[in-house]
Amino acid sequence: MQLDLLVEKFQKKDATAFETLYGMYAENICGVINTIVKNEGRSQEICQDVFVKIWNNASSYNSAKGRFFTWILNIARNAAIDEIRSRSYKNEKKNLSADYFVSVLESKEDDSTTTTDTKGLKKLVQSLKKKCVQIIELLYFRGYTQKEAAEELAIPIGTVKTRNRSCISKLRENMEVE
């Protein structure tokens, strides 16, 4: 079934369409959440919450503003960031060593189960300069604020903001070429 038709049915609250979309995206969405949260069980709970949220807010998806996968990915990313910024999460993670946190771009990946969307995302991010990869990883995959990223990289916050804008612009250019 064509994705656009599937999404239309989903927006009309078709449970079968929801199940199909869940089957298509749940594993990757849980993986992205786990990259940020670093807790498999909690990541699965957040993933379930994300799918409930997209079901309840299906009418807010607009294909003119972006791809369906990207819409879900943004909701999942925001939910994961909300989780790591919560007081309970911070208290739980206080005593972890720096070795606990690994780079999202170095994570293991089974190409046979990865969708084109995540393969393409990884390829696009890896095609950027190292400074862009650092900024994108900190801000979008690890959930750092711009101020925290500036502190982590020991650069001014204005530099973080400028690099973020230019790196996202470069990503957009690369996406148009793909």
C-alpha cells in the first residue's frame, strides 16, 4: 500500500493503518529514543507513548510540511528529551561514568532491518564536516541545550547557534540532492 494512502487512512482513525505504520516505524523510533535515553525498557515505554500521541494527534500531520517518518521522529525526539530533562531521570543517572554515553553515529546497526529513512539519515549526517556532526549529535541525538553544547565543546553559544543553522542548511541541501 502506498504510504500516502496509508497515512490518510491513519488520519481517519483506521486501526489497521495504525498497526501497519506501527510495524513499519516502531523499531526505528524506539532505537532513536534509546539513543537519547539509554534505557531499553524506558525507551519502549516512551515509544508506546509516542504512538498513542500520534494516534491522538493524527489530524495535525501535514504532508506539505514534511515526511510522515520525520513527523513521528520529531515527536519521539522531543519525548525522549523531555524524559532526560526530568528530575527523576537526572537523579537516576547521576553516578554514571562518561563511558556510558556513546555516539549515536557509532552505534551498531543491522542494515537488513533498518529502513531507508534511518539509513539515509545516517548517511546524510556522516557526509557533514566533523564540527557539524558534533553539533547535530549533541543537540538532536543527545538532547543537549545550546548552552550545554557550548560548554561541552568549549565554544561560545553564538558559535553553536551559527553552526547549528549552517549545518541544518547543509543537511537540507544534501537531502535535495539525494
